[in-house]
Amino acid sequence: MGALAVQEMTFGELLRSWRQRRRVSQLDLGIEAGVSARHISFLETGRARPSREMVLKLAEELGVPLRHRNRLLVCAGFAPIYPEREVRAPEMHVVRQALDKILAGHEPYPAVVVDAVWNLVAANSAAAMFMDGVPAELLKEPVNVMRLSLHPDAMGGRLLNLAEVRAHLLHQLRRQAEVSGDGRLAELHDELASYTYPGVDLNVAHVPGPGDILVPLRIAAGDRVLSMFTTIATFGTPVDVTVSELAIETFWPSDEETAAAFRGAS
């Protein structure tokens, strides 16, 4: 659903779309919000108008992202309450400081900060390995980490277990698009799903063995193979749209050979 379509919807239509997206009945939502299912029905059909507090209560119960909570408020006739500041804004100094410490502290291993649609916000020096040999057009702002990961002229051409990683990332993107209601993620998913890799069987499925814990990224780097897994962290209790959408992805070596390669490169 595009931004224009969302803006043209009434509060009731938006509320219904989020309730259905979360697969929650009017009765269940009413119980959680402390109102009757009849009142939820009236809100969705426009027969009743919510208070600002009710808008925020329903949004909280449905896990609506802050960006969309602002839209719900506007559609209900209230001013948005969650600010959206640029990461470089003076008020965001404490956030930038935290990000810088996390990125630097993860050296010599790669770490990146991304926004809601996986555009690169910041990175440490070790993450430069993901840019090596990548065509200039893929490095134009905004650089998209998901695109770099799967584009055949970027990491997609160096992943030795491409079929596994591709399936995982596409599933992750599709799920994020459904949960967040962000049409940009759906568009990104469709773009990445359209990439072709001549000579690569994308239907090959790896059956986990008894020693497997995580599916690693197995990346060809010259005559070596780097094996890594990732973790993703977010800020707790954000009240700024930008901060709520930031995620820190850290890459960890899956074996001692990979760890030694990164230590030697630092």
C-alpha cells in the first residue's frame, strides 16, 4: 500500500487494516484496550470518534510502528506526537554517540547501522569488505544493504551458499513488509527476488546437520572463505520515528579461520 493510499484512508479504515494485519478480532482488541467489541466496530465504521488517548492505546495494543501511529493520529484529527529527526541533527547527539561506540567496539569485525528499509546509515571500517569490487551505481546514496547482499554484481556474486541466504533474506523482507505495512519493503523484496544468477541453483536446500547452530554467510574473499553469522539490535523504548527504525547489524566469525582473517586485516 503506497503512502498516498494510506493518507487517503479514514481513521476507521486504517484501524481495521492494522487489526486485520495483526490477525486480531474486534473482540480481542476491545478486551486488550478495555472497551467493547461494539465500540471497536463503531470506530472502524466512523460511527464513533476516538480520543487521542484511545488512538494511542489501540496503536500500542496492535504494535503499530511510530511512523504509522502519527498517521493514525492525523486521520483521527489530532496532531502527530512522535518527532522524526535526522540522525545528524544536534538533538540526536546521544544516539550518534551510542552508535559510534557500538560500531567501533565491534572492530575488527563488520557492523552496520540501517534504517527501516535497510538503507545504510553508518558503518565501521571493517564493513568496507562488503563494498570491495561493487559497481559505483550500487554505492550511490542511499546505499541499500539488502541490495548489496543479493545483487549478483555485489555480495550475491560472492556468496557460496547463495540459495540459503537468499531464501532467508527474502522471507525476512516479506515478513517485515507485512508487519510494518511499509510498501517500500515490498518493492525492495520484489526487486531482489527478480535477480538472476546464471549457473546457480536457487532451489538447493541445506539440511541442517547435528553440529549446525546458525546458517552462516559463506563469502569468497580471494583464496579464502569467510564464514559469518549476524545479530541485529534496536534501541529500547524509542519515542522518535527515526530512532525507532534504526537497527544495528553486527557480523561475527563462525570459525577461527575467519576470526584470524579479520584480526590480521585490522
